[in-house]
Amino acid sequence: MASASPSVVLSYEAAAVAVRSHAEQVSAPDVERVALLDAAGRVLAEPIRADRDQPPFPRSTRDGFACRAAELAQGPLRIAGLLRAGEAWMGGALRAGEAVEIMTGAAAPEGADCVVMLEHVEVSEGQVRLTAGAPTAGENIVAAGAEACAGEVLVPAGRRIGATEMAAAASCGVSRPAVCARPRVAILATGDELVDLSETPGTHEIRNSNSYSLALQASGAGCIPEIFPVVRDDPEATAEAIAKASRHDLILLTGGVSMGKFDFVERALLAQGAEFFFTGARIQPGKPVVFGKLRTTYFFGLPGNPISTMVTFALFAAPLLRAMGGETERGPRFVLARLEGDVRVKAGLTRFLPALVVSDVRGASVQAISWHGSGDLAAAARANTFLVVPETAERLQTGDVVSVLML
């Protein structure tokens, strides 16, 4: 067995570029059709197109009176009838001096160029009269085809289906959308110190949490995760587990990627002919992260500490998996927030610190959370984001606009 893989330690930015370059090269996933409700969270393989103009008729956006704006400005109009949503106006084109009472969502009668709101008129003896400023032509009416023309793309391929995408599909009569097949991900946690959830750990042992957090993160990236049994710190066991996992689309390994005497992951991969794109990134947590390819299967070796595992998945594994699943918006997702409280670090690494972001209509603020390193799950549980400290920075000050990584 080879002793070690070539050492390739990159900055965060260079490592992210390396992952993106491979994401752009992955093969298009298979396509299947599923019932619309079953498509929630799936990635569209074909665009959703308007099956007719939207709206298909001039649509009233208010309860009020459909009329000609210029006529109403000159004096009261005779009310010719009432038009509800879902009804067709049977009175023909609007005659001079007429108005039609209309409900929100109804089709404006031919000849009407505006809808005046109920709040702006008074009704008396079968007539409607202005009590506020005169409407303008086009007011409170959405023209036919103004939102989309028949055949126009409403939702592009590569978009994950959420509530708005599902509503668009339903409005176009798409009952079985074409969606991308989900990548299959093998999750292998390594380490003699790990025990299953059902076991009572000894004083020298811990429960395996990484497999479960990664399964959830992988599911959120649109994948089908499979948790493998814990891999013991043994060269043969490590090699055997990796060989079995290589039948999946991607392998996620946690632990065993550092420089310790019993860290066998990289050696096992190298012995099976793996190609390594990088073997570390100048980040904290997660510096020992590994990315490569074993024949046709990509793999990530993620550090074993839980926060390191979560962060490196979000930064590197998730974007590749989303690409493998056909998604065009791949992440990772960063947002800006105003910093509450100074932060001091040592320069040289891009740092991702557990933090709490709070937002309202005025904007977002973020505050770093005290922690005891990348094994501190209690701190991670109090956090809802990770504050990004650039590699060259030694101090961030209260009031600074900073970047945060959203999981």
C-alpha cells in the first residue's frame, strides 16, 4: 500500500474553484416523471412552459368597477351588471356611460380600460360616482399575456421545486413533471472510538453523529444517502468499505484523513488508484479535507470533528452533489450581515465560526458564539450560521458588514 497521497493544500477560494470545475463536467443525470406532489424538493429536468397566455384574459386586481377611466372622470356611470371571478361577461362590449361591478380575479369586459376600487367610489340609484382621484387607463387591470405568453418558460430546467415552482407547474397543468434522478451517496464514518446510537459509549468512546448529520445534509442537497457501518481503524477494513462504497455516485468519508498513525483513508484510496485534486484547504474548521476521484466515483474525505464535517460538506460536497443532481444553483450560500461584537483571530486561514444571525425587515446582524473547537456540538446547536473571517484578517469590528455561510 502506498504510504501517502501527494500533498495539495489550497486556499479556500482555490479549493472552491477546483470543486466548481468538476461540477461543470459531471454527466447529466437520468430523467424520470413523478406525480406533482412527489416532485417537491426534486430538480426539474425540463422547463415548465406556459400552456396559454398568463393571464389568459385581462384580469381585475381589485374589487371595484370596470369602466373607461376618461368617462368616469367626467361624471357618474350607469351600473350595467355584476361580474364575479370565473364568469364570462355576456353583455358584449361596454357601452358609453356604463360600468360593470367586478370582483378581484374576474375578466374585465371588452371596452373597459381600468378598474376603480370600491374605496374610491360611491353607489347610488344604480350609478357609480368618483369620491377620490380619477383612475388612469390600465389601472388595476393586468393585460392578457402580460405575465407570460403561451410557450414561454416559467421555470427553467435545473431549478429545485419549491412552493412557487409547484404552483407554476400546477397552473400550466403539469401533473407529472420531468425531474432529475437523485445521486446515491455512501456515508462512511471511520474510527475505533465510534459506537452506534443504540449503544452506551464507554469513557473512551463517542456516539457516531457525523453519519446522521451528513445524511440530512445530503438529503437537503437532493441526494439519496446510505449510511454504512462504522469503519474501524484498520487498513483492510478501510479498503474493503471504500471498495463497496465505490458503486455509489459519491463517497463521503469522515475521519481518518489527518496525519495520525491510524488515519488510513488516504492510503486506502491511493492504493485503489484514486486521483487527488486536493488534500487540504487553508480553512478552520476542516483543514484536512480531501477531494478526489476513484475511477468514476468522486469522493470527499471530511475531518472527523462534527463541526468540521458539517462545514466542509456545505463548502465543497454540497455544490458537487447539486451539480450531479442537475441543479443549476449549487452554492454554497453566503449572505451579508452586520457584525455584533469584535472578533479576533490569527491570520492565515479562512475561518468559519459558529454564529447566530438575527434578521428583520431592516436587515440582518450576526454574532459569533463562544466555542471550544470543531468538536463542540453544543456550540453548533446554538448557532444557525457560520461567520466567515477572511484568510488575511486578524480582527473584525462591531458594525462591519461580514459574510456568513448559511447551512
